[in-house]
Amino acid sequence: MSYAARPAPADFPSFYHRYVEEAGGADMLEAMRLAQRTMHDLLARVPSAMEGHRYAPGKWSIKEVVQHVIDGERIFAYRALRFSRGDGTELPGFEENEYAPASQADRRSLKDLLHEYDVVRAASLLLFQSLPPEALERSGLANGQRITVRAIGWVIAGHSNHHATVLLERYGLQA
């Protein structure tokens, strides 16, 4: 199989289906690049006065959403690395609602977070580009669920797109 093939629904847990569906592009690498461009273009237009905006009490700020996408991508890429190398160790899940306040994203500028997002995405792209085709088909257990390396790449792209949509719809950002 190549990068072009979307993963089959059986290749990843059902709760990731919406992310894979939200990933655009003809192949996984293009999907990741398109998602990066979408997020980058959206965040580049956020006025500095709105960076800490929360659409409701108790919800994440714009900067915390971006940090969440970064943190999630790092975790997904780590899983892809382990599984692609044939590591059969089950990996734990992570509690995103504990990560957000601990990240202290609101003390950073959105420009800094956007730079980090771009660097993390570049690292993810390099990882996936370096994998031989057979590594994309390997799988492992994360949070008690089986997922293939290929599916993780599509999830990374779709997760970013999902949160770009959330920023547009709930935070009042303009496309």
C-alpha cells in the first residue's frame, strides 16, 4: 500500500473516524500538508486581543486549542514511531483536559505556538516520509485500541482540521 490509501475503518478505533473523514488530500502526506496550511492560515488572522478568547466559561482558550493540537500530534507521532518499528508494547492514553492547564499555553504568544505547530508538523512529515511501505501497515495498541501507523497519519491531519473547524465555528474566527 502507498501513502495514497486511506485506512480502512477496521484499521483504527471508531472514535477517530471523524478525524479521518475530515482529512483532505489525495494521500496522507498531502492531507497533513493541507491541514497545516489550513491551521496556519486561520491562526495568522487571529487578532492579538483575541488569542486568549474562550467561547464559554471553562472552555479552552484559542492558544490552549493550538497547544492541544500540538500535544496530540506529538503523542500520535510517538505512537506511529513505536508501532512502525515493530514495538508491541501497549501505549497508554492521555487526558487532554489535564494537559491543557498544565501546558500554560496562555502565557505564550499565538505566533510562538504557531511556530511550534509548524515545527512539530515538519517533524511528523519527515517521520512518515521516512517509513518504508510495510511500516505503514504495522499496528499497535494505544489506549486499549488497535491502530495502524497509516491511520495515525490520517488522524493527525484530521485532528488538526477538526480543531480548525471548532475555532471557526465556536470562537468566531473568519475563514
